[in-house]
Amino acid sequence: NQLQGPYCSSAGEPNLSTKEAAAATDDAGAWTISASLGWRAGTVVVRPAEAPTTVFLEPGTDATQDFSFWSATGGTIISDTVVVNTGPRSIKCTSGAGGAAASATSPTGIFTATTGRISFYFRMTNLPTGTNILLKVDTSGAATIVRIQVTSAGILQLAEATNQIGPNGSTLSTGVWYRLCLAWSVTSTTVNQFYLFKDTVSDISVVNATITNTAINRFQA
């Protein structure tokens, strides 16, 4: 299985339609629009929504050709130059015939707020022999809060520490790059939201699941 970034953020843009308008921006990014609409004239100041802050950007080892941005790796994992997607490299995890685990772990403290999101490209050569974890979001002590997993039939699922949460998602095929994005808001073990997107389309939505852990801190892929 292979992973490739980027982890992303996006900015809002003002969208006004006027009959006659002149627009300018200040240093803070505010849009001042002086408009004339028939017998009415006025000035409106519009401030775009703030973009989410990207706190970890690792495009599949493109920048460093190694795992220096990660805190740890496990199993058979390499920076691959053969099977790639958005850049010259990807992270290749090999499980082997025995289905051994292979992973890379982010530094602690990547996530500190109760809301967040993470996105990545994923491709698998073969279907797993059982249900395998693609990515999990953890506490600082490695206790699972939520994980993306795929079954032996290629079905996407979300799960917490011990149980699946929400319905089954799409069925993935081998040899295809998919962009997966997981977004969440976790207030407590019973007040939470998890959304999984596949290729920018909503795939699994979970609201107020019963989960075991809540202190989001890092992730493992």
C-alpha cells in the first residue's frame, strides 16, 4: 500500500454581485466594495473566512527522500520512486504474505484542537486478507480515537478503538489512486462528528458515535 500527500487547507473568497462596483483589499485581506445599485449607494466591508492552518505537510517524502518529518516507522516501509502519484516519491508500506504491519507515525502534538482534518492519496496492490488500518488518529499515548480501515473485500469503514462506527463506505479497487480526507469534531465520547471523503465526495458520515478516547494528538499511516 502507498501513501502520498499533500495534507491541505483552503481559503474562502468573497462573492458579491453588483451592478457597478469598485473593490480593493487592505493588508488584512478585507474586501471593501463601493457599489451603486440604482438609487442606492454604499460601502460594504467583507472579510473572507480564515483558512485552516496546515500543521503538518508531508508530500510522500518528496521533499526529504526519507522519513525525517516523521517520529517513527515500523515494519517494511520505504520512500519509493517507482509507483508515485503527485510527485517523484510515495511512501510504500509492504505487509508481505504474512500480513505484517507497516506504518509511519507523525510527531506528537500535530493536533491540539477538538476539530481537524487530514487528507492523503492511497493505493493498494492487493486486497488485505483481513480488515486492515489505512490511517488512525491517536492520543499522545497511541490510543486510537478514530481510524480508516479497509476490509478483505475492499470496503472502506470508519472505526473507533474497538468497533466500527457508521455505515460501510465505497468499495476500493487495487491499482487505483484514491484521495481520502477525514474530518472530525470531537467534544466528548458521545458528542462528535466524523466525515470521510473519497475523491472529494462524501463517503461516510457519523454523528454522535460512542467512542472510547477523545484527546486527539497525532496520527499513524
